[in-house]
Amino acid sequence: MYPVIKIHFIFLIVLAFTSNFILAQSLYDMEKVQEIRIVFPTLDWDKKLDSLHTVDPDLRLVATKVNLNGVEFDSVGIRYKGNSTYNPTRVKNPLNIKLDFINGDQSYEGVNTIKLSNGFMDPSFLREALGYQIVRQYMPASKANFMKVFVNDVYLGLYTNVQDPGNDFLEQHFYNSDGVYFQCDRVEKQKQLPGNCPMGGSGSALKFISDDSTCYQNNYEIESEAGWNELVKFLKGLSQNPAGISSILDVDRALWMLALNNFFVNLDSYSGSGHNYLIYQDEHGRFNPIMWDLNEFYGAFTNSGSGQLNLQQMISLSPLLHVNNAERPLISKLLSIPSYKKRYLAHLRTIMDEARQNNYYQSHGVKLQDLIREAVSLDKNKFFSDAAFNTNLQSDFQINPPSGKIYPGLISFAQARYNYLNTTPELSMTAPVIGKINTQPDVPDPRKMFVLSVQVEQANNVVLYYRDQRRSLFSAITLFDDGQHEDGSANDGVYANHLEAPNANEIQYYIFAENTNLASLSPARAEYEFHTLPLKLETILPGEILINEFMTSNKTYQSDERGDYDDWIELYNNTDRSISLIGNFLSDQPDNLIKWPFPDTTILPKSYLCVWADEDGMSAGLHANFKLSKSGEQIYLSNSTGIVDSIVYLEQQDDYSFGRCSAQWKIFSRPSFASANDCTTGLNEPNDQASEMVVYPNPTKEYINLLLPDASKREDFLNLYNFSGQSVELNFIPSNQLEKLIMVKLPELNPGLYLLRYHSGDRIYLAKVFVQD
């Protein structure tokens, strides 16, 4: 049985809403060039933007209209951005576009800030978009693609469209957005520092120079409301206690960043200039580095932090650059610890080998080059010629040869870099070989002991890192080859140990093996990627656990154990048995159904259980890591078998709940938290069941069933629209079911949100349809 989604009719006035609801193509789709058309009320807009930037880089000029991929916005705030990429003498400067600058409700696919880079220092036009695509294989990084920019109907040029690493990015990768956040870069408006600050400072390279946080304020731009004390504590810990740094730094992620910078000679970064990156403190108190501003990826920036390099020096850059440089403590301090140094070299080897296996990303580059070729050719404000664009993917491009600056060819440079590093002493020694992994039993029970074993060659230390969910930190346990841990015979290359399965639906884990010189990991991209071991869980079928009631705006009705009035979701056990909710999830996002995993929780037969939806998922008790939208969305209860139950709802009222009454839902002015709904007091929704449209399954992949409120209208008045507002052709399947039931086979659609519209007389029925991967 599929969960039934009931959508009530909406009068024609709602169509005004759909102009912003129906969006065009996905904003960061790498297979399509985006387009933005900006209308300023003045012809001297460039002069005004330059003037505003001179006064204060954060000041914006308001565009009267902006059309982004066919969706129109008004009163949009625009400013120039960038340091070396901005210059008042240039026509084509980088742009920061704030869709909600005046109108706080304006966004495109939930995005309200558009960041556009101008291609400065990149003849290939590919470095930034391809760079972010590569980095995202190993650590969280922004999405990026290409966008054509028009101003007052004049083509300004082709830009790189880079995802803003703001709240949405942080929520996606770190599960919250209120942590301490810094952009590690020189602040444009320099402040007068106290006299006790060291002369010259240390740039943005994470060097501890003083306990006084004001000494850092010209080189670290705070993006959160507070956090200077946390930054100083982090820098001091890195300087004075690198062996204990893992409690305040995601060491593995830092090592991935350093390895990426090294192989691709990305020197306008921590590894070279000592800036141009971000750090975010996650909910565990650890700072996470985030790579940023990749327009000079692949060796376009030549300052190593120790002097300028020529092309051959960049190709032969040491894999241990700055290993003894006190001005780069993230390198020198971390790599002074042998296990971290070996992990770093393992990451560097993985990046090298995968680049070679992908033919140094040649096919990706050619595909992107073909996609943007016409837009580049028409760009009269670009910084390099068409010939440079056509050349620089494969080969070096030099300005004013024979003495001008050389921009390395992306493919030839990566090939040469691999060839050099592959011969260095640090990377040419024998690394451990990790083989087959086994567990006994194959599918362990939660709370029960089991054995994990792995075949490893050329190692003297093997460690299992494991956790029960993405939000948890990895714990470590040593695996032994001593014949005493169910590992077979001693010294036979099989390493094993006992561990207790957690109360979860799976174990996420990876293997770290090291010898005297090098290390290996399985999977090779760990920790960002990991193996999963499913645990034996109770099967819960649709209809056994129901979403029974919820409240989206709890002002005065019911407080939690701390006295807070928060959103809540009530579940009901519709069976005669107790059911463990381990391995089940609540979510409000169709593309992230595992957003909040239940802790070790049991719901009794014919009983109720309430979960606070308060974005406080790390607190003890039942506190989900999301809130409910008062204006309407969808709630999902799911597990590894699929969606157990879900409900789409429209706008709700303060202190009113929405609850289940048999097959119907009603509005309750007197909610029933953790108890049976009193359906005699519930208010009917605006329309009775005769005026409902039922859509299931939803989310879906290939087909939907529709139960329409009026059998006489049927297919002639039914349309499905994509984000650009275009009608999607539907294939109606003949059915001998009820006359009002229509079965529809969907064509091959891109994943995402679609709008189903059914026109019946003077009424319009709208339903959101979620198409899954």
C-alpha cells in the first residue's frame, strides 16, 4: 500500500503564486548554460557599481528587473565582488546578486544569492567549474557551472556560476548553519589594530600570534554572529598541541584539501598565498576547511608562499611543500605527526591515481568546452582570445612569448604532475594493500557482538573507523593479526576484532592500514566516502506506523522538556505489537529522506509518540534536526524499504494542529499531543472529500495514480509542468479501476519537483509531484 497524498483545490487566485513556484532549469546543472538578464534603470550602471564598491564593497545597486532562466524578479541588489579579479577599468567584473535584497521572499530553487566569477586568469574558462567538480569527489565543495550575463539587453559575457557556501550549503554538508564561520582572507576595509599585535601579522594561514582576537581581524572575515574566541582557541591548539588537534579540527578533511592543492598546484590557497578558503565549526566543535575561489586551479597562480615558480618548478613541486614552514602550521604541524603524514600521502596518491584513470579529466573538460564554446566566442569582454580558449584545455598558453606568463594546459599539466610525483621517494614506496572485508555474521543484530576481519598485505598497523550515522564522528578500534581475535593464524595477513553493533540501521566504516612509510584506506576516498554494513532490523510496512498529527507553529500550546514551544510531529503505532524505530527516519525533503534518524526508540502497540521538530537534533530525546514550514511542505517517515508514510499540507495556523481522522485529515483548534485525535471537534479542511485529488505514489519514478474529484473531466484537463512552466507529455494507461482513477506513466524526467494541475469548472487543483533519481 502506498502512502496517499491528498491535495485540496485551490481557486484561480493561486495561479499568481505559481509564477514564482514553477522554476526553470536547475541552477547548477553542469549540462546547461544558465542565463541571467539584468535591467538597471540607468545607463551608467557600471560607474555607479564602481563608486559603490569604492565607498563600501558591501553596497548594492538595485536592478529594477532580473530574469533568471525565464523567471522574473524585481528590486534585486547587485554589487561587484572580488579582490584581484575586480578592477574599475574592466567592463567584465565579478558579480554578487542578491535576489531577496528588497523582497525577502524572492529565491530561485531556494537560492537567494548568485555568485558569478568573470574568468580572470583563466584562458580555458574551465578551471573553476572543473575544479569544483573534482574537489567534490573528496570533500564538501560548492557546485559550479556557467552563466551568460546580459545587462540592459547587452551581452556582458560568460561567467562561472558558483554556489554560495551559505546557509543552504552548510545545512546540506554539516546539518546546521549557526556554527562559527570565517572566510580566511584579507579584509577589504582594514582596521587599526592594537599596538601589542605582532607587526605584519601572519596573513590568513592559521598561525597563532596572540591571545588577543583583535589581532586577527584584518585577515579573517567573520561570517557568523560570533566566534573570535573559538578561532583563537583553534589556532593556539594547532600551534601548541597538534597531537590533540582532532578534537577541534576535522583533520582528514584538512589533509584532503592540502592534497588537492598540492597535486593541482592550486597556490592561490592555503598552500601558497595562505588565504582564499573558509573554515566552519561543526556541531562537534571541529573546524572544517572549505575550498574556495578556484579560478587559478591547475597552476595559474605561481606564488608558492616561498617565492614565484616557473612552469617546470610547478610541475616538480614537492609533495611535502611547507612541511618545515612555521608560517603554514596546518601543513607543518599536521605532517609532523607520522600517521597524519601517511594519511595525507595516501590521499595525494588517490587523487593522482584517479586523475590518471580519468585520463586527467580530459573527457569532462572537452564536454564543458563544447558546451560553452559559442558563449565564449560571443564574449567580447573576455580576458583572452578564442585561440587561447581552444588551446588551454590541452596545452600551455603563453602571453607574449617567449617571456610572457604561461598558463599551463589543464591536461598536459596534470599528466606531467602525475609523472613527477610518481617518482618521488615519498610516493614511490610500497603501500599496504587492503583486500576483502568480511563480517561474522553477515548481517549483525543491533546491540550484539560481531567480528569484522580484513585481508591486508604490507602493513604493521590496521585500524577500523566506524560510526552509526553521517552526523556522528568516527570511532577507532585496532584490528589484530595475532591469532587471538578470530583473525585465523597469527601473522597470516588477516586482521580482525570484536565490536558491538550500535542501535542503528547500519554501520558506516572504513579501514586505515599503514606501514613504516605509507598508508592506504578502503574505500580510497575515506572519510568522505565509506563502506556500509546493514544491520538486521524489524520490517515496518506502510500503514503500520502513521503520521497522525503535527503542529507547524506552536506558540503557546505545548512546551518541550526545556520549556521551549516548538513544532512537533506525532506518530501512531497502528499494530498490536511494539515496534522499534531504529533504522527509520523523519524528513521534510524528498531528496534527503534520511535527514533525521530515530535514536533507540520503541513505540508501543496502539500508542502515540511525539517528536519535536526544532532543528536541535543533537539534543537528548526526540528532537529532529529540522523545523516544519508553516506555509506548507511534505513530511516523510521512511526506512530502507522506502516511504512508510507521508503527508503534504498547505498553510497552517498558529497553535492549530493538523491530524488524521480515518482516511481524512482535519484541522484541530484543540490539538491532542501524544493522544487520540478527537475527530468530533476537528474542523474540516476548506473542502470535503468529494473535492480532493489523491496522488500516489509520491515521490515516484515511473508512474502515478490519480484519484480525481470529477470523473467527467479526466485527461483533457490534466497537465504536468516542469520548472520552466512547460507542459510534460503524459501517457494515460487504460484501467478497469474506478472511473475517477487514472493511471499515468511518466516519461523520463529529471529528478525534482513538478506541478500537477487539474482544471475542473471554475476550480484549479494543484499537486506537487516529486520525481526521484
